[in-house]
Amino acid sequence: MQSEYLRVPKAELADLVAGILAGSGLPPEDAGVAADVLVRADMRGIESHGVSRLRAYYLDALRAGHINPRPVIRPTRRSGAVAVVDGDNGLGPVVAWRSMRLCLELAGESGLGLVLTRRSNHFGIAAYYALMATAENMAGFTLTNSQPLTIPTHGRRRLVGTNPICVAVPARRCRPFVLDMATSVVPIGRIQLHSRLGRDVPPGWGADGEGRPTTDPGCILQEGGLFPLGGPAATAGYKGYGLAAAVDVLAGVLSGAAFLDGVLPPGHADPSDVGHAFAAVRLDLLGDPDDLKDRMDRFILRLKACPPGAGGEAVLVPGEKEYWEEEIARAEGVRVRREVLAGLRAEG
Amino acid sequence: MQSEYLRVPKAELADLVAGILAGSGLPPEDAGVAADVLVRADMRGIESHGVSRLRAYYLDALRAGHINPRPVIRPTRRSGAVAVVDGDNGLGPVVAWRSMRLCLELAGESGLGLVLTRRSNHFGIAAYYALMATAENMAGFTLTNSQPLTIPTHGRRRLVGTNPICVAVPARRCRPFVLDMATSVVPIGRIQLHSRLGRDVPPGWGADGEGRPTTDPGCILQEGGLFPLGGPAATAGYKGYGLAAAVDVLAGVLSGAAFLDGVLPPGHADPSDVGHAFAAVRLDLLGDPDDLKDRMDRFILRLKACPPGAGGEAVLVPGEKEYWEEEIARAEGVRVRREVLAGLRAEG
């Protein structure tokens, strides 16, 4: 039987995607940045944020004129270690990349940088931008808000996004620590997959239209919504809801972007007005960077030395699985679904 | 029947606690700070972090010489918007208060401040320090590591702390947004309470000595440990574990403090070497502060307008419950357990 997936060399896939984006009006440099962000998601095993989204999240919107292919991305405020960036409804990965570049510049000057960005769009994987910081011996942080898919604890309407949090810190001999997590229990795609396969979802993933736990994926998709991390109130879902809300306060409210159900989904004719937050801290202001990275190694190795539980699976360090995926992709090519690649080649 | 609780005027309770701490060797100013932190916890309804902990967490350690009553708390590094503070094994609330003061000073200069603190101890409620920022028109952030009580996903040993995260942002007519949450599903005290009452705990709170979910509180306390927020892997407990680990990286590893099971519990003869992280951002560098606080009001009111689910309970904004408790405490006195107050009066 033919495998569903092919392996494509990274450069080939990135060139293909960049060419398609440039063909939709993006300046070549921006097309290259966006292609690198999307391909990196596939390399890290995050297929849901990779090249398979090119059409629905980016191309269709560019072609329909819903996303600005040549935005004027600029800081509207910049003072000390802080800046606010207007994304001018540009492609999310382009706006986010520029914002994080500015953040690294601020951190270079002040030891610490914070950039809040408004009028952006879906930016792909948060880890991409936080890892820009680790490459420069800094700790990196990325937050973004997103379209409302999660029901607040005790509520019955989708009001908060799946608002991810990413923290990346470099180590010395070990790979960087990279936490990149949505603040909902699972992404909506996991519910959709169960629905397509005609399977119930495990309890604790989603709620029905009355906010009650349900295992029926159709009910979650049509009337209900996702539970925040923690699930219902009895298992502290209010903490996941609180985290999602805090991300929205920083990335949405304080940046001047849309927030809560004001954030429009990709594909909407009006601008999504997504908000992001980026931060970076130089390790050399906290101590000797090599000493600190040695301490990171010791932290990571101590976690890896944790004896496994009854399931027999090893304890993972955040970012470890994605690192292995990325190493395999570098050696053997990026794993892409056969029909996705065919679609890209038809566009290219 | 006599109530378990009494209401005591705030000033009276704070003076009583400050007097006891000063009697144990603390300079009067430091005793006042620590008393205010503890009393504020009771005012906010967080009894587990209030004056009932005075003896076990603070006095016993001071009297046994395990905590330094007259520490030299000083920045070992300070550059741009960043500082690293050595707490000299002082009382946690005193070290944390000084660290946050420095952080607000850095933010005053650079718009943004970050202070990482090592060689500290249990500091009470994280919200106290983050709220010092909101009082000055800044957003405030507090993180701390703590003794290991949580089992990493797939593991079977307590290795990470309950490492709380606090984010506080001021609003205009509404009260500040204040998320203050441990990254475990519940605090260990909730398991102890169920154990004392001879009741099972709900599924998803804790694991046995093999890392498997259990509802037996004795088993969680003796052989197992707490689940990170999210519970077992099937309900994304790896996210809560990742958050707890990220807090430890920032507050423990990068500050130069102890981390993971290197953090010793209160009461241990050797210094706990707890690590904290504090950050603050000036709203006036992000936009017009009144406009931003109006946006916070709109965010909060939009959440409050979420229709309630089948349980009929209202959707809460993070910090709302604690705010009401605090208002009641200001009007009617701080709620203290009768025997706790008797204990304090016997000390005082």
C-alpha cells in the first residue's frame, strides 16, 4: 500500500511555498519568511500548522484581498525596552517575524524586550519566534490570541481563543527547552478528526451547548466548544480558562488588537485583528551564559532521569519530541501528506 | 453553635503578626511587610497562605535559625531592565517585596523590568507582589518555584513544584484582572483535607506511586503525588507539567536558585533556596493608560456577559472572587479561624 506521506527536502519544499506566496503578491523576502515558518511547523511534526494550511489560512485570504500582501509593519510606539507594532493586516508569520526581530533589538539594548502587536493574522507555530531568541542566547516568549473556540468555566458560549503560550530557553549540550502549548485541552482539529472517524472523544475535551461535558464530537463542534486546559471546574478548568484570558489580556487587550470573540477566524472577509506578544531576555545579563546553560542541562537531565510510571513511557522534556522530528526532517526530508504536496505543486 | 471563625480588624491582626515576627528578630519594617502579606492572603480568602501558616512556615524556621531574620538582600547583577537578587535566606515575603520594589524601579526607568531572585523562601501569595505593580499603573507578573509535589507526565516521582503563575493587570472602573494559580490541579492541602475527612478525592487530582490516577488521598500523600494541571496525559496533563517546568526554568534555573527536587520544603534545616521571578510593564508606554484600562473594562464585562451553563453559576473573571472577599474583610474584619487567633495571641 502506498504511504499517505512523502519526504521532501526542506529547501525544495520551502522554495515551492515561497514561490506560491510571491505569486500571490508578497515581496520575495516576506514570502521566504512565511514559507520558512510553515515548513518549520511540518519539520517539528506540527502538521496542523504547516504547509497543509497554506491555502485555507493564507492563499485564499491573500487572493480575496482579505490579507494585505504588502503591509507597512511599523512600531507605533517605541520607548525603552517596549514597543507596540501595527501589523497593517499583513500575513501573520511576516508580521510576527518582524515583531520578534524588533523585540530582539530592544533586548539587545536593554537586556529585555517586549513587543505587543496588533492588526495581525494567524501566525503559525508560536515556537518559531521564541526560537529566534534562543539562537541569540536569549530566552524567548510568544503569546497570541485566536478566534474563540473555548468556553469559559461555568459559561456556555465560545468566548476565548485557544491562545497558546510559548517559552523557549537555550541549554548547552542539550537542546533548548521549548514549551509551546495551546491553553485549551486539545485543538479543535482533534475534535474534527474524531468526528470524521465517527468516534467519541475522551471525557474532558469539550462541552455541549449548555457547558456540560460531552464525548460527542458533533455536539462540541456544532453547539458547544472546547474545554480550557483542566477540563470542567472540578478538575480546575478555571485555571486553563484563566491562562487563556491572561494571554488575551496581554496579546489582545494591551496591544490594541481585537480580543475574545472580536477576533475573527481565518477566512473571514473582515481583518482578523489578531494580537501577539513577544518577549526576550539576554542570558548574559543574568549570569555567565555558559553557566546558565549548564544549569539548563542539569535541569533537563534531572527530568529525563525521572523513573517512568506504570505505562513505561519515558518522561519528556518540553520540546524534545519536536526536536527529534526536526532532526529526522533535516536528514530525510520533511514529511508531507501526498495530496498536500500535489496541491502545492499544482499551485506552484 | 459557636462559629469556627472570627472576624478581626485588619490593622489589629497585622499588628499582632508583625509584633510576633519582630519578637523573632525581624527588623520592624520587615516584620510589617511580612505581616501585611500574610494578612492579605486571609483577606483574599486564601486561608492556606495566611496567618495560619505563621508558625510552621516562618516562626519555627526563624527560631531554629533556618531562616535569616536580618538578611542582606541585594542585587548581584543589575543592568538595563534586568536584575538578579540574592535573598540571603531571608523570609520569603520580605525578599519578594524587596525584589518587586526593585522591579518596579527598573520598569519606571525602562518601561519594563525583570528581577530573578535566588536564596529565598516560601513567599505566601504570588498575587501580593503582582498587585504592587497594578497600584502603579503597571501590569505585574510573579512566578516562584516550590518544593516538589507534582509528578511529571509519564513519571512516577514527585519532581516539580506546584509552581504558581500570577498575572495582574489594572482596569478602570472594574477591579484588576488577577490570575493567581498553582500549576498543579489542586494544592496538596486539598488532598490532606480529604484524607482527614476519610473521603476519596475526585479522579484526576493525583497519582499513585506508579504514576497511575487514584482517588485514594492516602496513596497520593504517601507514595504518589499531585497531577499537573490537566491531569493524566489523555487530558493534556503534559501541558500543566510543561508550565510547571517553565516556571522552574525562569524562577529557579535562570535565577541561580535551587530547582526541581533541589528546592527544600519549609521546615527543613538547610535553606530552601526558593527562586522567584518578578516582572512589570508600564501601561503608559503601551498606549494611553486610561484607554487601555477602558479596554480592560470591556474585556472583563464581555466575560461577565457570557451566558451561564447548565449549572447556573456565573462566569467569573480571574481575581473577582478574591476581590469580593477582600472588600468584605475590609468592611467586617479579616476572617480567621478561632484556634489560629488564639495561637497568635498566645505568641504575641
